Amino acid sequence: MKPRRLCLLLAVLALALSGCGTKKSTAQPDPLLHAYDVEPDWSNPDHLFYLNYQQAQGKRIFYDKCVWCHADSTPAGPSNRSNLNPMPALANDGSALNSLSDDYLRNIITLGGSAVSKSAMMPPYGKTLTQDEIQAVIAFMRAIAQPPYQPPARPGPQYSTR
Amino acid sequence: MPAEEMGKASRKLRLAFAISSVVFVAVLAISPLKDYFAPWRQYKRAYARFANTRPDTKRLLADYHSGIDQIWIPELKVVDRCTTCHQGITQPSLMDASVPQPFRAHPSIPHHALDWGCVVCHRGQGLATEVREAHETTLGWEQPLLPTHFIQASCGVCHQSDIPETPQLNRGRQLLVDLNCFRCHRMNVSERIYVPPPDLSNIGHKASREWIYKWLKEPRTILDSDGNVVTNGYANEPRMPQFRLNDAELRDLSAFLSTRQNEPLGSHQIDPRIVAAWQKKPDVADQGETRFRQMFCTTCHAVAVTRAGQTQLIGGNIGPELTKIGSKVNEDWLIAWLRNPQSYFGYAQMPRYQWSDEDLYKVSRYIMTRLTDSDLLSDVPKMDPPTPAEIQAGKQLFVGKGCANCHGIQGIKAPKEFGPDLSAVGSKTVSELMFGDAKIPHTLVDYLRSKIENPTSVNTTAAMPQYHLKKEDVSALITALLSMTRRPDAPAFAKLVVRATPSKFQPAGQFGELYDRYKCYLCHQFNGYGGTLAPDLSFEGSRAQKAWVVSFLKNPQTLRPASTFRMPQFNFTDAEASTITDYLEMVMQSPQVNPNPDNSSKTSPELVALGKQLYEVKYQCQSCHTIGATGGYVGPNLSNLGSWMRPAWIAAWLKNPQALVPGTIEPRREFTDQEIQALSAFLMTLKQTPTSAKAGSAAGGSR
């Protein structure tokens, strides 16, 4: 009688506890499936940058308005970049752009080169693009930067509940 | 019963009672314990711990409570509990990638999550409170999360006309039309510029039985080592897919098609004197090639060029690729076609050019002798003249394989509902799909990918032919297909749908005839209708001077040396050029531009000098525009602007370019009225003498 009862008890417990288990999926998802868009690394086409919505909108605007002077090849063929003096920075040139803050980039895009004492060849886009669009372009440039862009260190917790 | 036995029994009973009490308490405890350790509660506690490490803890925890969170929007029937775990989605400070999931903020998009819920876009199960049930397909809940790669499909559920934010969806919708998917499958496609497949009622005049055999077997004839040919980023894939036909079927179909000669060939005689004069000249094909290039046939037709071992197609993809066309067509047919494409079949999209017999002879000789491949038909078996039995069997195949869905042919009606209805394919559940023996994950996305890449992978008897598509194009097609869903049954959704607004620009009268004849709309936009290859002509009457339009039509030039696309040389007659110019001037006007230019608009040497200084120093327009030999080549060449554009247009353009041509890349600046006057005065002095006028361009006009 006793062992049978014990068996029953264990079975009930096992049944009850089995419900607590959670299944974990082990398959690694393809990163492409979780990206809104991709952009190949300009210096290494086999390496892809995965873009979120904002960066992808930035890419679209970049390839419409900016690519002509800030890349070495364009959808129409050759670039206008080598034609200009001073030569504009490549949009993925991390060594030149990573040290510039988002605010600085927003200013030069909005107000043009002459507003920040740079070449007047860079026209202002503040009346052509919205601030969201300009921010998206900056997000795209940050995403494709080589060497990679590191956002400035976040200020540490100023207050804590513990 | 003796007392001690009673005591023994009661001890046993007490023990049993004690054990069962413990079990009872344990069982009772399981439920609250299970609840306490539920994954969503763990995520809630983890979020609180995480928020405490952030500088803005107070704000992050402002709405925090220990229960289930949900977004409830009755009018959309949205009850989404996703925010129970994804607690930071509305916190702007949690946007960056260093924030661990599931706490990261939602990227900023035009629709706020609290107004729309999550499932409307991401699909999955809003009511579920377990990770797997919310995200994946389970037995009871069949709609898995839509991978972000295809998320634009959800935009397309409501936005039925293309929006710039969804390039992948737009491309997919274009492909559904270009690849003729909509001709076999029922689906909603919006009106697009599209070159329909040819009518085959007279194909027997055009191509031989051997060529038809080869084409049906393998429509792709130019391949590089990867099996692709790429031109300017677009694969120049023949729109004809590959059908899985065996030798007997190929013989029957080619027999049937090669005997289709319902009507006699149109006029194809070239003046015998011209033929006699040119026949013996050794360079007739070379001259034909020069003419072919001068006329810019390559704006619509690509031709393969092999350089340094790499095969590349140069040219557009509006018309078919022509590299081996000389091995396909019959010369009499070619001449008749070039003279009048619409006489071969009425809806042909090739413009009807004005040819001189001499040019026609030269170009046809070039096509027939240089655009050839002697090996093209070498693997086609020898065939005897078609027998009536073969022709009859071929006719049955033509119907059975669905050829008539795309190709018109006299005497055969297109079968209705040939392929499965795809108008709600995006709502299909996994249990509605037949995966066959395919070793693929059982999801709708994987099913569609497998089906598009190889139709027989999920159904060995599939009638769907084989397309050869690039990976990006497959993704684009999947996105467009997933966007076709059953409407959610909330009535509020019906109001949200942004319908495609079909717009057709179909002028009448003499201009209408020319517009149809030269197919202007294939490249140019007219009031929102037409192609995007060439500048929008909606406001051309406000922009260009009359004399310039006439001279451009007679001799179209471009200033963009990089561009392979130029307006073809149509050889307009004087009367045609003047009809077109008059129409553009009278009708294609912008309300933003004063049609009666102010005669008092002053110009003086001082104003011109000021304008020149503004152009060169203050605004440095030369970074994008060329005058003479110097400047950039982003915008159009301005060397001849004074003879090209109207002063009122220039002033309006400088004030606000996007108001005239939405989306133009010329940035809008804050010029003062005086600066605009000075710049206009300066720009209007830029003129080239007509003999050297090579720079006047329309190709660069809008951008």
C-alpha cells in the first residue's frame, strides 16, 4: 500500500512541477531577419551593417541628397567628391567624424558649412529636411562609421533609490 | 476492536492524514509559486532592477506596477500585453543598442505604439503572456511575429499607395507587376508603368521554330560565373520565366508558335536604291552601330559588353535586352517592327520612330550581323517542319501551361483564376499551407521564400514557372505578398486604409497622338503619371523657353557624361516638335510661376556682378553646377541657362525648389529677394551660341 501511495504522490508532484519548466529556443536567428535594412561596409562589402528603422530612413535620405559628395561611388556612377576642394569627408570616415558630436553634425547639416566656419560648398539643409530626417542621416552615418562609432559615455547614476 | 489496535489504526490514519496535508499544502503552493516565478514577472522585476542602474530611474519607474500591462484600443480591437515585458518601449532614454532587450525603446516611427498597439505591425499574439506564445507559432495561436526584415509589409496593409519610407515594399509591388504575377494570381496591384508581354498572334513572322524551342527551354542567354548579369544595380532578367518543359513539349509548343502568322507582315520594304547603294559597303554595320548609339536605343535596351573577362549589360531595362537579337529575328520582321511596332501588335510599347530608309537599313544591318551569337541555337535538335499533330498538341500546352495568361494570341482566351488567389496570402495560417517534403521551418515566410525560389520545392506538381531572382528581390516580393492581408474586422480599420490613387494622364488631340506614338510616359512624369527615368514634365511649360524645347526635341543632348540614359533621337518633324512645344507651353504650367513674366524685372551690370559674386563666393553654387568647363556635376550644367529657362521659373525655383519639383535634391536656401534678383540676372546672362550649344539639357533639368 505504502509504496503505491508514494508513487502516486511523486507522480502528482512531478506532473505539477513539470508545468513550471520553460522551453528555451536554441536556434540562433539570422541577424538579417531582425534588421529593417542593411548597408555593406564601404571598405569591405562582405561585412554588413544591420540598420534599424531610423538608420534605414537615414540611408534613404543619404542616398538621395548626400551621396553625391560624401561617397566615392554614387548610384549614377562617378562621385563629385574628388571635384571639390576641400574634399568633403566620406560619410563612413570614423576617424574624422567620430569625434564630432551629434549637435555639431546637426548644425552643419542644418545651417551649412559656412555657419560653422567650414567650406560654403556644404549647403544648408534645414529648410529641405526636417530635424527628424537630419537626425536619421546622422544615425546612419554613425551606423556605418569605420572605425566604429562609440556613443559618448553616459553620465553615471546621479541618484539611486538604493 | 481492541483499544491498542484502535490506537495503532488511528496512528496510521494520522500519518496518512499528515502526509496528505503536506501534499495538499504543496499542491496549493504550486499555483502561487508558478505565478511568482512566471517569466513575465521575472522580466518585470528585472526591469525594476535595470531602471535602478539608470540616471532617470524615477521617470523609468513612473508607471511601474507589478501586474500585467496592456495597451487597449477598443476601436481597433487591440489588446496587446507586449508592454508587460517590453516595458521601456516609450522611454526615449532607452533607445540605444546598449540597453538589453526586452527593455529597449521603440525606434521613433511616425506611428506611436500607444496609439496603435504592437500586433497591428509586428503580428504575433497580443494577448499571450508567455514568451513563446507571444512570438512564435504554437498549436493554438498561429500568427508568429513578423521578422523585422519584412515589417514594411505591415505598412502596406493600410498604405496601399507607395510611400518613400518603405523601399522594399515598393520594390516588391513593382515586381509583382513587372514579373506578371498578377496575371495568374488574383491580387490587388495599383496601376504602374509596365511593359506587357508581347502578343504572339504573329510570332511566326518574327522567330524560327529553333529559336522558340531554345527560348522556351532557357530564356536566359547571358550569364556571368554567378549566373547573374547586372546592369546599374538592376538585374536585367528576362521577364519570361523558365517552364519545366521536356523535349516533346518543347517541340509541340515551338511547332504551334512558329506557325502563328495570322496577319501578313506590315510594310517592310526599304527603297531598293538605298539597299543597292549600301549593300556592298563594308562599313554599313559600323555605321549602323554608330546610329544605334546616337539614337540612344540603349536608354531602353541593354546590350552586353565583355570587358576584361567580365560581362556587363550596358543600357536600360524598359525594353528587352538585345545582345543576341540578330540570331532571333527575321530581318523582314525587324524592319517592319522598327517602322511601326504597333502594326505587329497594337499595345506594343516601343515608340514609332521617324526613320529615313538609309538609317533603317544601316541599323537593321548592324542588328542582324553584330548582335548575334552563332552558337545560340547549337544545342537545339534538328526538327522537321511542324506536323498538324504537333501544332494541335502545342495549342493544348499553350492553354494548359497558362501561356495565354500573359501573352495575347488570336483564338485563345486567357483562363480565369489560373493560379491560387493571393489577395489575402499575408493572413494565411501555417495549417493552410502545404509544405510537402520541403525541409524548411513551417512558417509563412519560409513557405513563400521556398515557393518563389523554387516552385516545386513545396509542391512537385506546381504549375508555377521558375524565376531567377536576386535575394533582395525575393525579400521584396515576400514583403509585398505579406502586405496583402484580410482586413482586421474592426470597422475603424476601413477608415485607416490609405487607398492607392490611380492617376492616368491621357491627353487628347494632336499632342495625344504624339504622346501615344512616342510613349513619352514611359520615361517622363505628367501630373503624377509616368516613368521616373527622365525629368518630370508637369511644369515644363513654366520652366523652359519655347525655342529651347524645339531645339532640344530636334537634337536631345545631355550634360551628364556619367549617365548612360539619354532621350532617344526620335527624329521629330518640325510640325511634331511645334505641336509638342505648344502643348507643353499651354498646359504643363505651374500655378507657382508667373506666366506673364514681369517686364519690369530689372537687370543691370551691377546686379549681374552681384549675382556672379553670390554664385561664386557666398553660396559657392559651383560645387554642384558647371558653367563652361568648371564646376561640379551634381546639378545640371548651367552654361546655357539663359537660353533654356524662363526667368520667372528661376526666381520661383530659387525661392523654393521643392514647391516646383517635390523631392528635388537642390536644397532650399534662405535667399533675400534682392539676392534672388541678382542671381537670376546673372544666370540669365549664361548663353551659348546655338552652333556650340551642346550643353542644353533636360536630363538634368529636375534634379
